[in-house]
Amino acid sequence: MRPFDLSERLRDRLAARLTSIDRDGLRRTPRPPVGIDLSSNDYLGLAQHPLLKQRMAEAVLADGVGSTGSRLLRGEREAFQRVEQRFAGFKGAERSLYFSSGYLANLAVLTAFPEEGDVIFSDERNHASLIDGARLSRARRVIFPHISSRHDMGALAKLLREEDGPGQKFVVVESLFSMDGDEAPLPEYAALCRETGAALIVDEAHAVGIYGATGSGLIEARGVADDVFVSINTAGKAMGVSGAFVTGPADAIELLVQRARPFIFSTAPPPAVAAALDASLDVIAAEPERRVRLLERSRYLRARLGMPEGSQIVPVIVGDNQRAARVAAEIQAAGFDVRAIRPPTVPEGTARLRVSVNCELSEETLDRFAAVLEQALRV
């Protein structure tokens, strides 16, 4: 088959862009998993859990492999409704809606709720999906300096108090930031939003399944459920499956059904995914030792590396893009799957190894990894 005949102008542009990517050490290549997992978001090891695989396989045999249309056409299934109702109860919310990816869920939330005349206040280190959702919104955007503790609230507080327009204010944050692994001060956000009349939107992608008495996330753990407008909860990380749930008041979720373009115009996920999600919730409830072990292993590795206590996301800042890639390659050669994270995923000059701890790792494995990491960083 003859390739498309590019114009000389377009061919030169593509070549220049790729040359620039290579010059800056930013070329990315998809690579299958190899070695001991220290890079995925499968924090609780549920992606390979026998119960999830069994339930999903049974559902495929019963319901087929495709939904055949959007959920507002022929793609709806009772299984989606059941798991949405169950997930809403898990989060202590009135209702939830399932999307086929966390990216689509964030686009839906930020294009359906904020309207013209409103203002979105967004943490500068929010995930790309939140950034893109805010850009697509008709609301005005205000980016505020990253907040990782209650002592950093001053800039946002000033911005919110100075905003006296007639529109609704929205504060958009992650509860656990994906690249730095630091926790947002949710109680302080909640208090500030109450004071200023802002609606708090929280992305729980890296917290759901792990934190809180039931594992529903940091909203539960920090006791701020009554102060959160909606939350976005990725199901492809600790929950081990795929997609994401948006939870909140019944009217808010109904508006998403009516207005969220990523929901209306996307083919529904395979029906069997709902069965796997239901099984994931079963395991999270029945096996709390998984999240206990995850946090214990996270503390162990952080102590081994001389880092303060924190989450299961352990950033090892290298700085230079090429050096980060070389260090990652050396660690991979030793049998540990760690990937280099470079701009634009992280700010310029902060290329890093994003080490993700999971509950299946032993202390002995973490000791061996720490020794390999320390050696690679000396080169």
C-alpha cells in the first residue's frame, strides 16, 4: 500500500518536530511490562486477581465482548446501573456515573458543570485531563501555585476572595498527585470553599481503593465528603480494571447524562467490565490487608531511600532528561520495571523515576531495588 503523499511543507514540519523531541531527550517508546513491577498503578494487585478474572470471563460468555453502541442508544446494560449504584454507596454519594476512562470523566465534569461567566481555579500540577477539561470549558481559568500543605493556601485564598463576579467558582484538585505523590490538604480546601462559596471538585484517581476506613479514598479518610461537589474515581489503578466513576448529588449526575459529550457520544464499555468492577469492590471490602500492606511497603521503601513518610508514589528526581532515561534503562536491565518520566508530564528540569509501590512487593525485593537504584544514580 502506497503511503500518503505528504506535501514537502508537512514532511519538513514532522521531521523538525521529531528532531526537536530527540534533541531534548523526550522520545518515548511504548514497551510491554518486563521485570518486577515498580511502575504501574496496580497498587493492590487486583489486575491479576482470580475473582476479577473469573467474573469478567463469565460475563463475556454471557453478554459478549462489545456493548454495540452508546449507553443512550443500545449500549446500556443493567450491570452498569448496578455497579454505579454500588459505587455511589461506596463513596457515600447519592449517585455515580461510569465512563470508559478517567480522561473522559474529567473532560465530562469540566465541560458540563462550569458555564460561561464561571471561574475554574486549578492547581498548576493537576493531571493533563483536568487541564484539558478546563481548557475546553466555557469558564475562565485561573491556575494557582501547587498546594501540598495547609501552609500553602494563601495564594488560592487571596484569588478566591478577590473574585467577586456573579458566576460560580470551582476549585479543582487531585487528592493525591500522580507525579509527586503528595497529598492535597482537603480539610483546608473544604473550609476555604465553604467560606468563599466555591464548589470543590476532587480527582481521587490515585487514592480510591487505598485510603479511608473502607478504602474509598482520601475524601473519606479526611472526613470532607459533605464538602465535595463531585469526585472522579479512576477504576484502572488500585481497582485493577478500567474506566472511572464520577460521584456526587443525583441532579449533578443526571446533568452529566444529559450534557456530558464524552458520555453521550462514546460507545459504552464492554458489559463484562461492570462484572470485573463489581468483583473489585468485593475484594477491596473483603481483603483490607492489601491496602494495609501497600502502605507498609511504601513506608519501608521511603525509609530505605531516606525519604519522609508518604504515599505509594515515590518520586526520585533526576533532573536531566537524558540522564533520567539512562538511569531507568540501567534499573530495567537489573530486572526492575521503572520508567523515566520527563516533560511535559513533569515540569522542565524535574525529570524523574516515578516509583510505584504495590502490595505484592516484599521487603527483600525492595531492598534489592534500593541497592540497584542507588548504584544507578552514582553513574
